[in-house]
Amino acid sequence: MRRLAVVFLLGLAGCVVPSIPIPPPDPTAMLFHLSGDPGNTSAVFSYPPDENYIGSIVYIYNRNAGVGIIEDAHDDGSVGPTAPVAAALGDQVIVSFQRADQTVSTCVRLREGTQSAIDYCGP
């Protein structure tokens, strides 16, 4: 009976251990490539391998245009190049990584290439 109680308590303790939070995506690791004609541009997103994002679903959402895409991260936690999403320079773009237990996001003002570590979205 005691062994059963000990096994039960150990199993219960394993259920209440919180997961380690994953960091939000780093803007300086984000890469956007814009293409198209003025007034009709789109952006393709890439992110380097990161073990924190293995098994994640990735959301790229353009606040200004009200459109986005959803893709799976690769087996190494990298992303892209993704399908294009309608976007223009200066648009506010949210990049989110969702795992089963948590979601983290960063919003940037879109620019060509690597994103700024200080030019976050505004109200």
C-alpha cells in the first residue's frame, strides 16, 4: 500500500512541474525578403535553427493588411522561407511561435532583410 502511495505522489509531482518558458523570437534573427511592385508587395519570412522552436507552429500576421500565414517550423526549429504574405515596408508584422504548452510573439515594423532590435510595433 505504501509503495502505491509513493508511486502516486511521484506521478502527481511530475504533473505539476511547470515547463521552462521559451524566449520570444529575436528580431535580429528574423529575415524578411520583400518583392513585387510598389503598392503590391509581399514578404517571405525566414528564421534560423533554434532548439526552442522545434515542433512549433509559426504564425506571421500583418496587422496593417489584416492577413497572415501559418506554417510548421522545420525539425531543427528553423522556419522558411515561408509562403509570401502581403506586406509593405513599415507594416507591423507579428511573428509567433506556438508549442503545445505556450506561445511567444514579437511584433516588428517590417524592413528588408534583418529586422531591428529596437523598432517594435506601436499602438
